[in-house]
Amino acid sequence: MKASNILRIALVSLAIAVPAMAQVQPDVITVGTVSGGGLVDVPVYIRDTSGTPLGIDQPSGSRIQSYSIRVSYSPASAVQSVTFSRAGITAPLTPTFENSPSAPGSISLLDNFDETTNLIPFTSNMALPGNQVAHLLVAIAPGTPPGTHITLTLDPVLTQLTDEGGTPATIETVQNGRLQLVNGAIDVTSSSVPTLGEWALGLLATALAIAALRFRLS
């Protein structure tokens, strides 16, 4: 076969292969967008896309079994407190490692699971946003006015997916193009002004009545 024909075949093969490679979509981590006041529950999802280095469609040892998810919230003054914990398909599982470090204006969730005993049961190519794996419980700060928009932004550097052992060859990040992040938000719908319950109001009224009686008798 002539060298020109070999080159032509190679170029055609490459032209076919490149679009096919380009069609592989990344896995996706999504923070939900919700409305509410008081204590707000914000779901966090992972979509396991087939064809990526990690996934339920991959051989044993190359499954999504570990994640690091860091969320920043702003304005921080609108958040009284926040917790980040497992939910959805990871709720019944037992991690080999779990931590939820926080800093002013941000919180993270790090989980690692043994693939043999605690396989994360992702549904491959599930419709977006995918399977819920965690949630944020956000207590809106008292006095935050209705209409306040709190952004929930995923950190593009510290948010990543790995297998159980954290193999460098299959790690998925925004930087290597294997991971896509979708940010979320909270739209505050009611003012979180602390109120006294009926029993507390009753005690307050009784105390005021006793104080007034003592004042009259003095």
C-alpha cells in the first residue's frame, strides 16, 4: 500500500475518532436552587456520566467512591449557620472517612467509601441533576429581608471526584475537563425574625404582672 494511502486512511480514522471523543460529557456536581426562610434544605447532586474515567459503568476500582465538595455562600451575613452532610444515595452508607471543615463564608464535605462494602449506587446517565448525595442545611440569619439572594458557589479547585484510592490517573476535576460544576442559590422568602412561642409569651406576661403588682405594693 502506498504511503499516501496509509496517510489518507490514518487521517480519516482520526477525523472519525476525534468527534467521538469530543462527545464524551463530563460528570456533573450540582448545588440546588431553592426558596425559603428559617431553615432551608439545599440538595447536592452528582451525575455519573458514562464514558468518563470514573463511573458505575467502569471496571471495579474505577468507580466514584470519594468526593470533595466545597461550597461558598454569599452574602455570608445572611447565613446564621450551615451544615453539610450526606443524603440521598449516600445516606445509608458508612464512609471510611468523613469530614466537613468550614471557614467563614464556606463549608466542605469530604467522604470516602469502600467500594466492596459500600458501593455508591449511582444511576449511569441519569437525567440532570443526577443522584442526590448530600445536602446543605442553611439557617437564614435573623433579620435577613425577603428577596435576599444567597449564592452557593462550588469551588472549582477543591471540588473533585476520585475512586476509593484517589488514583491520579482517573481523578476528575474542572481543570482536566472531566467534571462540570453547576452552582446554586437560596432566594429568601420570609424574614427570619426570632419569635417567642406562646408559652414564652405567657411566662413573660406573668412576670410583668408580678413586677407591676410588687411595684404597686411597694
